[in-house]
Amino acid sequence: MKLKFIKFLIKWIATNLSIPFWIIGHVHLTTNIYQDLHEILMSFGMNIIVATGFWIEWKEKSSKKPKKP
């Protein structure tokens, strides 16, 4: 039950927050120089969550066989 919720949460975050994460991250990268380890780790963590969600979604979609007419 917990694993299903965690997978759902990661997919939800990846689906709904990927564009804001990447837009804010890229704007932030162009205007700031990362000097704080905390900022680097948070940026890396958000991108890992989004990438994991995309991978889970791709794995689920690719494992389903298309129905033949």
C-alpha cells in the first residue's frame, strides 16, 4: 500500500511540477551562481524526482500491450 502511494506521489509530482521545476531552475541558473550546497542538492533532488516519475510512467505505458481491433 505504501509503495503504491509513493509511486503515485512521484508520478504526480513529475507530471504536475516538472515544467515549473525546470523553468524556475533554468532561470535561477542563468541569474545566480550556485554557491550554497543546499541549493545544489535541492535542484538535483527535484530533477531526480521528476526523472524518476517520467521513468515510472514510461515503464507502465510501455508494458501495456495495445489492443488489437
